[in-house]
Amino acid sequence: MGRMYRPVELFSNGRSTIAVSIIDTVSDETVVSERLAKKLKAKLYGEFTAICASQTKVVGKYADIKVKDSWSGLEALMEVGVSNIPFDTDDIDDEGLDVILGVDFIQETGLKIEFLD
């Protein structure tokens, strides 16, 4: 089974953008790149901390961003982590991903994930 990518639309402060996301069923929280948060002029607050599967500690801020899955139309206004550490993947361009959709988005929206043979 490969990685699951989805186009998402993100909204904050009257701005919106479309980005590629990866669905990560191991990540408890949805995380966006600092680059994307700046593009949306999202207001940052608090302190976000997470430990990646690679045991890398990620420290950043939070932002309230509405995330909409472009395929299903499901959306949620969420408190997301904002990270300045690139989300690397060999499948995407050199800049990496801007969005990791975590379990919080899946639970909040009831997003169904189908695994095809």
C-alpha cells in the first residue's frame, strides 16, 4: 500500500489556498507548514509540540484553519499545528508537502478511507 494524498483547500483570515496533503493515520493532529500559514496570514498562538515517527521533536505554534477535503467536500475548522520543519516525501517536489491530515481531521469529519487492491 502506498501513501494517500488528497487535495485540500485551506481558509484563514479571509484567504484561501489549495495544497496537496498526505493522510497520516499515525499522526494524532493535523499539521500545516509555516510557509502555508504565512500565505494564509493565519494568526499563530500557543505552543505546538509533537514527536514524529522518526523521533524528531517538532515545536511550533497553533493556528485556527478551516480544512476542506476537495474530493469529499468534508471540512472542519481546526486548531492545527504549524511547523517550520519540511514534510519530506520523494513523491512530491523539492519543497515537500504543506499539510499532514491527522486522525483529528478524520474523526472530526467522518472521512472514509478506502484501501483498494
